[in-house]
Amino acid sequence: MREKLIAGIDVGLKVSAICIMKDYSIHSLLKTQSISALSGIRYAGIDAPLSLPRSGNFRECERKLQKMGISLFPPLSDLMIGITGRGIEMKVLLESGGVSVYEVYPYATRVILGIGRNVKKRSRSGRKSIARSLSKFVSNVPEMPEHDELDAIISALTVQLFLDGKGEEIGGRDGKIIVPRR
């Protein structure tokens, strides 16, 4: 039986940040152009839209997040279209290797769990605050991770919580996102 290794993936257009986690402990953080480094992974949380809206700009899961007060960009916006495509490609590749794949949104997890409230992940002080807050949930968090590494860690945490019955899927026929339970 394979270990319950979880990958959290912050999708980038060229390089993605990946966190490998087991039992709420970070095993490794890496940046890569390929997901071939993910052998032995059973579950993956991908921080990117993994489906397209059936109509309009937003999927049902995104509309539900908005009703919860969580802002986001539409999957087909100029900012997101490349990330959406890469996320869908990664999902197909991982699932073909037997990995269970979930769409996650680290900002939603941060809001729900109160991780680094009201701080910006792109500022040095914001990243430090988020890392400190995140350490309440995950061991081996670096003191000063980069913003994409934070999203990878939070992506893995979200899947871990979901697998442990502390999360839920929201959405509908055009896509689902997992989030921690409130």
C-alpha cells in the first residue's frame, strides 16, 4: 500500500511550486517545470481552475465562493486563461497515473481558517505572517517561503483536511473546489 502522500501544486505558466506533505508535515518544497517529480503521490490539490464555465464568466463553485465573501478571477480572464489550461493538463496527467486530483483555492482556505488575516502574500512581512499562522496547522513550514510556495503548502493542507473529513466540496456540474469546513 502506498503512503498517503499529498502534493499541493501552485500552477505557474512556466514553473510550478509543489509541496509534498504527509500527515500535516512538509516533506519537500520544490519548483519545477514538470510534474514527473511526483512519483508516489496519491492525492493532489491543484491551485488552478480544472474545468471551464458552462456559461458566463464563473462556474457554480466560484459563485458560491463569492457568496461566502471570497473574491477570485474568472477562469477565462486574461490573467487566468493560461493557468487554467496548465491546470487542466496537469489534472489529466496526474489522473492517468492514478492520482486523485482536487481543485483548491488557497486564498479561500486562508479566509476560512484565518491564516494570515488581512495580509498580502507578496510582501515580505505578509509572507512571514502567513507562514507563522500556517505553522499552527502544518509542521516544517519555512520561516520565509515565497508566495507560490505558500500557495503550494496551503493547497496540500486543504487536501489533507478534506481527506480527514474536515473539508467539503462546493460547486456543481461545471466544477468543484474543496475547502475546509467552517
